Amino acid sequence: MIIVILSKNDIDLSSNSSLKPKLFFDKGTIRIEDSKLIRIPGTKYDDRSKILRSYGLNYSEIVEYLKKSDLDFVDHVPNFIPSSVFQMRDLELRDYQQQAIQNWEKSSMRGCVVLPTGAGKTAIGIKAIQKINASALVVVPTIDLMEQWANNISKYLSIGNNQNVKNIHIGKLGGGEDDLQAITVATYDSAYIRAPAIGNQFKLIIFDEVHHLPAPGYRSIAEQFIAPYRLGLTATIEREDELHDLIPYLTGGVVFRLGSQELSDQKYLAEYTIDRIQVNLTPEEQKEYETNHVKFLTSLRQLGFKVPSMYNLKRLIMMSNKNKIARDAMLARNKANDIALNSKAKIDELQKILQQNKNSKTIIFTQNNKMVYALSNRFLIPYITYKTIKEERRDVLDGFKSGRYNAVVTSKVLDEGVDVPDAELGIIMSGTGSGRELIQRLGRILRPKQDGRKARLVELVSRHTRETNTSAKRITALKKNSTTDGYSSSHGN
């Protein structure tokens, strides 16, 4: 952080020099009153009310600026929740986890740690709380993760001394819970709603799955909290919309990153392979696919779009409400995608894989719920979608963990935010070109196996369709995040 010392241009010389700047927390902002200052980095001056105002995020920088300028001021901003001394119990960090914490400390306790699913990011977060030893807020994307974090913090942190150890009461915000404590876990939605009121009550804020944070709306959580210490945790920090460029401003940049292949080599994660099996559409499917794909491309040209890029696709969606050609183009594209993603040949290939791996714990991933229900009915496999109620989801996952079920089929709901029991075989029936999605799905099978067996992730891809490009795109993104050398390609049918 660069601090510029106060100059005469920052001061309103006509004001009463006896006034001391007074700092207040005001609905997620810092309000500076009774000040002869007209400029502080990160603030805006309101000429009518004669005050400076800034995001809560800039609180530490404002205070440091005033101190460096040898200017007396009155600080009413912090209202940190009192906390006892936190003690760590029964949690030993691995070498790379220790290194991640050390790097974070060297970066003024601000920054992000990027590790694969199953590599112990939660342990790093708990150690950060113990290091700060003050009020801490953990922000998570789902209620399931809120419960997991609360349980893990209670398990590994306590208060008191060796003679009088007590359990910590963990607060929760979200899912009907509204309990603010020195250590609180909140969903992104609840933190967004409560930030204007509680943004000055925590010294540390941890953003789990921090790639969600830059989204419009959620980024205001980081902007409204004054927390000087910030930690972001994720397996995949990059976003396709490039908004990850905001993360250094919101939490600090990446201070530690380690890929799945490196952790597999060190035996912290299972060894793995990623196989692509290409299948042929039936003649009828291929003909219908090509008819709709050509119609889509023809419509694009009629609209003046040269290539079917993501940017042009967004424009097409916006135009489709009022433009018949754009609407027909979207319908043709969706039909072609549906054929490629849900082909009969894929289902036949899946049947072969399941028969060859009857004793392997298997998770089947699809792009949409239509295929989830079809596969569940065809193979009598339990499913989990976003519509699955909490009790039923827990029963399926418990059954998968105990061995009552050997396979489960799901759409995107198990990609992140849910504690999934160990599996050794993952089958991707369909997906997007997102590297994050592939990394998250791979992470579901990477926990070390007791007998040392390798994990295997299988992609089923329809040959001679745009799905081959989609698969290549996500594999390329995976390789950027991990030194993957276990990738191979094979052919079905």
C-alpha cells in the first residue's frame, strides 16, 4: 500500500484549524466530519455537507494516511465484537498449508489461497482465525457450507486455557439463522443484506469460494466491511467474465497456489487420469444436429455476426425478445446442443462404463436436469438436483458414503458448496467449457484412496459436434490451473 503524505492541497485553509477529523461508520461507508481536509485517498468530498466519504474497505488506508500526516483525529468507526483467546486443538497443518499461511502473513494478512477441492482450504481458514485472534466472519455460498464451516471451527478451535477449555459458540447468518457472535459464518446473500449494519464488527473476513465475490452485488460485501485482514479461498479463482481482476482490490491478490497434479505427486491427493471418450451420434441425431447447427450459423450471418463468440451469444439472447431471426437462431442452437449433450450413444457408453465398474463409487455429472432424471430412471440411480429437498439430499449422500448406493447422478449442484463423500470414478455426460467446472468435478474424486487406487474422470463427448471444442476449452483451462499430465483420449462406439 502506498501512502501519500498530506499536502496543503488536501486542506481547506479557510476552515477552523482547531477542528479534529471525526471518523464514523455509516451504513457500510466511512464518514469523516469536522475536518479541514478536502482530500484523502479513496474518499469523495461532498461540498454541500462538507464531509468526506469512502467505502468501509478503505478504512485502514484512511487511518494510516492520517497517522502518517501527523494529524490528530477521532475514530468512532470500529465496533469489533469482543472475543476470547482462540486455541487450536487437534489440527496439524500440512507443509503446503503452513506455507500458505506464512505467505498470507507476509502479505499483511490479505490475499487469496488457491488449492484444489479436498486439499484442506478450511483448515487454512481456521488457522487464520486463530492467528488474528479477534472477531472473524466467514462468508460462504451455500447453507450446507455454512453448517460445515461452523462444525469444523467448533471442532478445531476452543477458548480459554489448558485448565479451563471451553467450546466456541459459532454464530450463523442465513437459512433462517440470525445469530451474531465473535466468530460468525454467513452466506453471501445474508452478508450482502447485513453488511451496512455489521460492516464494522469484524477484524477478519474470510471469503470461501472467493470467485463468487466479484459478481455485481456480492462485491459490495467486501467494500462495506472495514476488516483490515482478508482471506480468499477457492479452487478456481479465474472467471470467464474476467471479473476476477477485481479480487486483488477486494481481498488482496493470490499469495499461494498449488495444483492438483502437484498435490497428487506429493500423495496428499489421489493419483488420477482424465479420459475423453468420443462417441458418434446416430445417423438421425447427426442429421438433425447439422440441420439446426447450419440454421444457427446462417441466422448469425444474417444478423451480421461473423463468429459464434460468447459476446455475440449474449447479444443474440438480448435481441431474441424482439427479433425473429435471433429467436430462431437461439432455438436452433439450443436444439443442436440438446442433441449433442444428450445423445443416445452417450447413454449406451455410460451403460458399458457402469457395467465395467460395478464396485466403484461413481458420480455422474450432467449439464441439465433433463438428463439427470433420464439416467436416474434408466439405471435406477439416486439423483440430486437443486430441487432435491435437504432431507432427501442428506439421505442420498449418506447412502453413497455408507455404500448403500454405489452411484449418484447430479447436475451442477454438487460442483461446489456441498460436502460430497469420497468417490473414485467421475463421469461427465455434459458440461460447459468452464475450467472451473472441470476442476470442481475433478476435485470430487481426488481424496486419497485407502488402497492407493487412482481416481478416474471420464468425459463423454459427441464427435463431429461443437462439444469437442467445449471439451478442449475446459481441458486447456484445467492445464493452466494444474500441471496435469494424466490426460488421455480414447474412443467409444
